[in-house]
Amino acid sequence: MGLEQTVTLGFLGVPEIWIIVGVVVLLFGGSRIPKLARSMGLGITEFKKGLKGEGASDEQKRLEGETQKEEEASKE
């Protein structure tokens, strides 16, 4: 039993995580990843609030408006 330990996330090791990150960057491009992360964060927040029975907050509405404006600007 050596002192060497490997960092794993379930069945995923560090090399597998790097491969997944590389594939995501290739598929979506570096500029779209922050938008995807923001959208996922808003979705998770909405889901949690839905479980609690609360409505959308003003901050979330503002962030959604900014996201829509950025998407419209990128389409032009």
C-alpha cells in the first residue's frame, strides 16, 4: 500500500475529464461555453425555485434579458 493516490470522480479519471473538456470545446467553441454555463446555472436555479414553489427573481429576469441581448447581437 503506497502513498500514491489518484483523483477520480466516480469512474472518470483526470485523463477522461480532459478528453471530455476538449470535445466540448471542439463542439461548441470557446466563445459559446460561458453562455452555455450561464444558461445551465439559470436552469438549475429555476429548477430549485420550482421545487420550493417560488417565482423567478428580478436578478434572474435581468440575467435572462442580458443573455437574450447577447444572443441577438451574436446573430447579427
